[in-house]
Amino acid sequence: MELFNNDILLKIDRELNKYLDKENKLYDASKHLLFAGGKRIRPYLAILAYLLKKEDIEEVLPSAIAVELIHNYTLIHDDIMDNDDKRRGKPTVHVNYGMPIAILAGDLLYAKAFEAISNIEDSKKAHEVLKILSKSCVDVCIGQAMDMEFENRGSITLEEYFDMIYKKTGALIVSPVEIGAVMGECTEEEKRALCEYAKRIGLAFQTQDDILDLIGNKDKIGKPVGSDIREGKKTVIVIHALENLPKDKKERLLEIMGNNETTEEEIKEAIDILKDSIDYAREITIKYIEESKEYLKIFDPEKRKSLEKIADFIGERIY
Amino acid sequence: MELFNNDILLKIDRELNKYLDKENKLYDASKHLLFAGGKRIRPYLAILAYLLKKEDIEEVLPSAIAVELIHNYTLIHDDIMDNDDKRRGKPTVHVNYGMPIAILAGDLLYAKAFEAISNIEDSKKAHEVLKILSKSCVDVCIGQAMDMEFENRGSITLEEYFDMIYKKTGALIVSPVEIGAVMGECTEEEKRALCEYAKRIGLAFQTQDDILDLIGNKDKIGKPVGSDIREGKKTVIVIHALENLPKDKKERLLEIMGNNETTEEEIKEAIDILKDSIDYAREITIKYIEESKEYLKIFDPEKRKSLEKIADFIGERIY
């Protein structure tokens, strides 16, 4: 049994296409990343949450793809802000189309996301989804601003880090699940459980990403091992290390980090220094995944299986 | 009797503040232009349309200010795209806060606009307003892309120009009026009439702007007379001239346009060449204003007065 159901993925892409069915520079720029092989995890989560209570997914499609459109707008704008040249192996939108069109392409996807939810038939549901989606858009902006601010700051606590991650990447993992729950007419209790599930999935996804950067397979993660160290990125592992290492090791780590000339040897040395913190990140990732599955227990064992599999998939990569 | 009612303007600002009541770099950047003396014409129009049928404006405030938030996000992003340093006599957001924060500040206002309409109490109204606002956001992006494309193109027809203007600036004049009509529970016929009114107000506003650039008072319009000529901007006046002038005058006009070294004498010469086209722009502006007021005739004479005054205000500046 595949992790993702192909029939659902096709329906997601067909729905996305409905909103961007034009050929000109602006639309091409808007579609550049959107159809460059994203995993569609967000709309997929919305659909899986919906399927806990309903069967025919047509009703949930517009709101499911809305989150994917928002996610893609943030990628385009983030790439401009971070001055990144490549994403998913392709030149970023601003590299290909120029910065002005890239800003506008993001803005168009933003508008299309809200147009999509305006196509929900039931007004009460549209209204609830609007509340969830607009709130998560606010969170994403605040999270991105925090992330940029952290880069220019000496010390960050783990608490601040998790707050940032929860907003910057968690918001767009929790909101599709919550939207699926609303569209599927879950009870308040069910909705709360699903949000707790999604919150932990989102955090695990990020901590797992940070671990894979250090211990992953170069080909699988699509970038050289230790990129985060070279870029001086403050991941959960680094922040934990800076809070817990003895003074000499901490100083050595800071020496190695954020230096583009760093050798392979030094990366290995840093990974060795970070050993305990990698273990810490692994532990909390596993904890998040176990907890996330606990929250699903109120649902039918057959119906909750796909959501459990998504959780396990995140865990598997680091076991 | 003042054109704008101060009590209403205060309520608009109070409502705007509710959504941006934080002090940090991101929020400061978002508020930089918003509280730099905009006329609030868009939320004001929404409120006036609402007052045709209702009395207490509390209900319409969230959706009225949503359009102002959208308008302000477009200003911030447009200034980045056009690389403009100043607006309303102040440095633009990206000049003051850097480009990354400016992009994000626009994105935050965008989210806040949809958060504002999610606060409409009645779900049916929220749903209708969501449709109107998201559609106008799509139009604004398409209009801005057309405007950028026109800059790099030789000839543009008046029809193309009006289509661009209707999307780029008209959409955010029509949508607040339509939103006010929805919130005020206008009939379909009343809604249609108000949209026709607003469409003409929006076009008149633009053509009047183009006229004022050539015949206005430097201090009143806040920029040197003939700026559009220096920048080589394709206004309704220039497009009309290029379609109608004899070959020699057309060539001379193109020589003068888009040259930053252009002398005062040459600007005067260009204005002289454009004389008939300025008259044309004046005529259609007056036509738009007269027509716009015709559409209001189905409403109570006392209640429609403020909307008529807005129309006349636009006309007055060029009579």
C-alpha cells in the first residue's frame, strides 16, 4: 500500500489547474514551482482528515488546494527574501521571471487561495475555513519575520525556536487538517484532537529535517550533508547544543559554523560535537510522532490508518 | 458640509488599528504607509454604500477596512516592483525597512484583510464578501502585470488601456462599494447600479489623475507637472494622442517622452501637442461622472447625496 493515493493526487492537481488555467508570463510564473514536483502533503492532509467522517472528496477539494496555493506563495516570496537561486532542483521564480513578476506571482496565488475557499458551497463552512486560513496566513508572516530576526541575533532559546517553527511551518500543517475537519463536520473534540495531531506532525517534520541535514544521505535529501552548519543555521540541534555544551566545544562549534570555506573534516567534527543534541532531536521527534498517533485513537481504526501512516513516514526516515 | 465625515474617518482608523496593534519591525513596516495620510476613500465608499440602506456602521467596518488593507499591501509591493523611493512624501517601506521586510509587510496586510472579513458575523454575508474581495485581488494582480507588460510594448490601444486600469485600480474602487451593498442588504438591482457607479468613479479618478499631471498645480498634486511625460508613462492622454496625431507631431512627442533630461520648455511643448487629447480625457471624465450619478437615481435623494458628492469631487478638480 502506497503512502499517497494516486487517485487523490490526480484530483488535487486537477483542482489546482482550475485556478491557474491561463498561459501568460504572470500565470506561468505562478505555476513554475507549483507543478515542479511538490509532495502535496498539505492538501493530502486536509483530504485525509475529511475522509475520517465523509466519503466523496469533491466537497473538500477547493479548501484543500487553497492551503497548497498559500504554501506556494510563501515559497516564492521566501526565495526572494532569502535570495535563493534554486528550489526543487529548478531555478527559483525570481531567477527565471525577474523579481517584480515573482512578487506578483506570489500575490496571485494568495488571491487564488481565497478565491478557492470562496467556492465552498456551504456558507457556514466557507466562513469557518476563512477564519482558519486567514489566521494561518498571519502566523506564517510572523514566523518568517521571527526567523529573519533570529539570523541576526546571538542567542535563541529552544522555546523561541519552537514558537517560530510552529508559526512559520506548523501553521500550514495544522490549518489543512483543521480545514478537513471542518469540511468533514467533525465534533469540537475531534477537531481539537486532529489539531494536536497536526501540531506534532509539523514539529516532527521540522526536527526530522534538521536531523537529516546532518546524518542523511546526500542524494536523498537533495543537498550536501551539513549544509545547515555551513550556512550557520540555528536549528533545534544547534540551539540545544549551544544551551548544553561545555564552553570549549561550544566555541569550536561556533568557529566551524557559518563559514563557507568549511572543510568536510570540520563538518564531521561539528557533527561529532553535536552528537548528544542529535540524539535529543531524535528523541523529541519520536515523542512527537507517538503523541500525534495517540490523538488519533478516538477515530475508527480503519479510517485513521492513513493519518497514522503519514506520522510513521516522518518517523521512519530517522529511525 | 465637508466631503468626508470626521466621525466616520475616526472609526475607520480605530478599526484598522485593531488589526495591527503590535509594535515590532514587521508591524511597524506594515503600518508605515497605512497611517501616513491616505484619504481612506475605499472604506469610506463601502460605508456610504452601506448607509443607503442601514444606519449603524459597526457591522460594515471590518469589511470596509479590509479593502484599505488590500490597497495598502498593493502599494508596498508596487513600490518594490517599480523601485520607487517615495510615496506620500515619505520613504517607501522597502527603503525604510529593507526589501525582505517590505514584501512580508505587504503579505501581512493581505492576511489581515481576510482576517478582517472573517470577523463579519453573518456567514452568508462573509461568504459573499469573500467572493468579491478575492476576485478583486486576482484582478489587481492581473492589472499590475498588464501595466508592467505595457511599459515594454510599443503600441497599446485605448481598449487595452481601459481594461488594465479597470483591473489595476478600478477593482479596488468597485469592490468596496459592492461590499457595502452586500452588507447593507441591497437588492440585486441596487447592487448592479452601485457597481456601475463605482466603475465610472474609478475610471474618472484615473483619467483625472492623468489630466492633473499635465495641467495641475505642482504643490497640489505633490509632484512636478509633466512627470508622466518624463517617465514615458502611457496614460489615456498619451495613448489617445498616439492614435490620433499626425505623423510629425507623434514623432516629436515620442522624442520628448521618457527622457529624464527633458527641459521645462519641452514639457510645455509636449503639453501643447497633447492639447486635443487632454480635452478628450476631460470629456470622458465628465461623461463618467455624469453617468455615475445617473446610476444613483434609484436611491433616496437624501441618502445618495454623499455618493454624489464623491463623484463631483473627482470632477471638480478638472473643471
